[in-house]
Amino acid sequence: MRKINNLALIAALGGVLFVTSCKKDEVAPEEENVVEIFTDVKLVFTNTADASDKVEARAQDPDGTGVEELTILDDITLDTSKTYTLTYEIFNNLNTPGENIGAEILEEDNEHQFFFTFSNNAFANPVGNGNIDNAADPINYNDTDENNHPVGLSTQWTTPSTQLTGGTFTVRLQHQPDVKTGTSGSSDGDTDFDLTFVLNIQ
């Protein structure tokens, strides 16, 4: 009887050791780091007084190899003395149908912000040269995230009465998970894309 009890005790201890060993071998899954791919970025300036009056400027990277490969295809040419709303069409078109990255940015707006720089005083409003160099500089954001921090999927721009030829307009999208605050800037987080267009105001 003692022999049988000893055998049962050994078997029970073996089971405990096996379970303990299995628990030690378990490895916590790594967090998934999804890299967004941008093949097509379109800036759409819509005249606030006439929705049919639109100006579009595109950047494209058909093979989707990285943000450095996005190529500017169009200049931005706006009319003098008009107010425009700037929105975007942002896609990964490596597959059919394409993936709407703009919709993903909207869903994760508390992790993203658009920043801008442009030729000095190219606009009557906002004035200055943008907020890439200083996040506190004026930009007319039309949208905010759940924390009331700016996003930039929609912004407003008023052109001056004077003309501009061969200026520049840069838009930078920053991905800022666990970084974005009311004062975070264009160097915080990772850059999703950084595009500089020729800007003309006629």
C-alpha cells in the first residue's frame, strides 16, 4: 500500500513540474506594429464659396516601397482672395480594391497630426510660414481628436490679393501613438509622409 501511495505521489509531482515548465516556456506575444503604406496621396482644396471649384495636387508611389518614394505629380495653383478647405484622399492601392488610409487616420486621430510649412506669408490666413518649425504657430484646423487636440484632415486657407509664383507648400503627417499632446510638434513620433509641392497663387 505504501508503494502504491509513493507512486501516486511521484506521478502528482511530475504533473506539477510539467505544468510549471509549460508556464515558463510561454512567451508573451509581441505587439503588432503595422506599417502603413501610402501609394496615392491627393490634396483637395475646395473653394468654400463654390464647392464645384476644386484644386487637386497628387503624389504617388505605385510600388509602395516607402514614403521616400512618393513623387509629386502636380503643382498647387490657387486663386487670389479665396478661402479653401483642404482635405485629402489617401490610399494604399497595392491591392484591389485599394485601402483607404485616410479612414484609418480618422479612426486613429488621437495618434495622428498634420503639420504644414509654406512660403512666408503666402496666405492671408493663416499668416506666417506654418507650424512645422513651431507647433504653436497658426494653422486653421477644422478638426480635433477626442482629447481636443488638432488633427488636420480638414484645414482652412485664405489666399491673399497678391500673386505668388514658385512658392512652396509642405504637408507632413506625423504618427504619434502615446506621444501626441496639445503641444507635441512635427518632430514627435514618426513621419508617415512629408511632401513639398510648388505653390502658385494667381
